Amino acid sequence: MKGKRWIGVLAGAALLVLSACGAAEQAKESETPENERAATESAGPEDGSVVKEGTGPGDETAAKEGSGLEDETAAKEGSGLEDETAAKEGSGLEDETAVKEGTGSEAAAEDGAGPEEERTVEEMKLSILGDSISTYEGWIPEGNSVFYPHNGAVQDVSQTWWKIVLDEAGFVLCTNGSSSGSTCIGDSRAADVKAGCSDLRISQLSGADGEAPDIIIVYMGTNDMIESAQIGDNDGLKPVEEGPVDNFSDAYTLTLDKLKAQYPSAQIYCCTLPPLGNWGTDQPFVTFVNGQGMTSEVYSDRISAIARNRGLPVIDLYHCGITIDNMPEMSTDGVHLTPAGMRCVADAVLDCITK
């Protein structure tokens, strides 16, 4: 009997041991996922596949987070770098200037692929469309009529208003397309140097190699006024047909239209007329009034109106310092300027085109 009781006791103990082992195994199985999840959550994602699933492929920020890379600020703080300069030095990056020099700066890229740089003053080409006041022997196209230095008081080209402008502003002369005695009116299609609106005179403003001017100064109208040309009623807004043009307003408007069509990139300046003395008479001078009962002021006002409606700047020569009172000093005959008169015109031109 005692033997059977011991066998029962041993069997019961064995059952208790087996039961305890089973409970421990279950507890282990139930705890392991939690521990692993906790470990995973505390340690962060380990590989790129988790990052991709969580943030989407190709995302640069996600890639940095998934790979354990921190943002720029964190990188600086973590590495002990204090500022951008230190970050560049610590990472082997050079400063901005060095980077641009090594890889090509934005300006260099624009220089290589973009439009040409704006020309300097020394490269700006200037042309003049004028009459006798703007001529000088050897400086105007062959076949055009010349006034200076054979007539008047200007005896050196350096005394002309336009040469003063070239020398002091630093421009290059493209062409001085002036001709003595010329008017704005005339046949625009005729090969006539007298007609300022003609194809011939307009085409003369190109350079010797055909290059176009950057600046065109129109100083015309004096002979229209002296010859009593009808002033007309065009304020620059009415179209003008090619052919014979017999009034000043139409001729001046057509001249500007043709200049703009042939030299679209040029900046055109329109000069008004200085006061004119009683041409060819003995001094002292009185204000010249033409056969239409008009003075140079009336023609100047029309030039200003046409230019304004064409969106072009005006060089005011009517108020450049030449007056009836100082006309003996400024002009030899009430029209053609002395060196002093040329200086007044040059100053007005320089003040307008160089400011």
C-alpha cells in the first residue's frame, strides 16, 4: 500500500511540473511579440523596405528618415557644427563663391546661354538725320550737300554739336546722314537727298558695314520753316502714304515711321528747333516769321506733339540757351550756329540722352 501511495505522489508531481512548463511556454509566446514590437518601436525602422512602406518610394525626406539621416539642423547639432560656414567646412563644402567658380555661377550660365550683354556706352553707335547745321566736310555721305567749314564760323569738326556729344558721351559715330538745305517734305520714294523722309536719306543712317545705329537723333525742320512749308494737322497719329508729301506734319510723321521700321532696335530722339533770327539780315536780329506767319516755336510745338504721340523722347532746343537777345553770339546769320551756339545744342542733347 505504501508503494502505491508513493507512485501516486510521484505521478501527481510530474503532472504539476508539466503543467507549470506549459504555462511558462504560453507566457513566453504571448510576451515575445510585445517585446519585439516594443524593441522595434524603440529602436526605429532598420531597413529601407520599412521606410518605403511607411513614406512612399522616391521621397527624399522619407529616405533620409528611413536611413537614419537627420535634417540639416539636426546634422549640424549632432556633429557639433554651429553655423552654416562651419557646416560647409566640416562637410568639405566650399563657400558660395568657390562653388560658383567651380561649377559655373548663375551669371556665368546666363552669359553662356542667354542674350548678349547690354552694350557699354563706348560701344553705342549714334546716327544723325539733319540739315546744314549738322554737316561737316568729310563726315557726311558722299553726294550730300555740306555747309561747314566752308561757310559760317565753325572751322573745326570738334566744334560741331554732334562731335561734342560723341566725344563727351563716349558714343561711336555710326553715320552722320545730314545734308545742307534739306527739308522733311518731298517725295519719299525719290533718290533725293533734299527730302529727309526719302528712302535714300533713311537708308544712309546705317553704318559702313550695314550695322544699325543704337541711337538716332533727328534734327530736321529748320528749312521747312524757312521755306514756309505748310505745317499740316497731323499730330503723329494719322498714317501717311509713301510718295510726295507736301506738309511738315505728315513728312515728319512719315520720317519717324520709316526710321522705326528700318531700325526697330534704335532709340530715336526728336529735336525741336532753336529760335531763329531774321535770316540773312543785318544784326541785331529779330524773330524770324515765315510766309505762313509762323515762327520756329510753332514748328517745335508740332515736333513735340508728334514725338509724344509716337512715344519718343524730345530734346528741347527751343529752350537750350539760344535767344534772340544773344543771337549775334550764337549765330552768324540767325540760323547757322557759331561754336557758342553749337555748345548750347550739345549740352541740351547730352542732358537728354545721358541722364
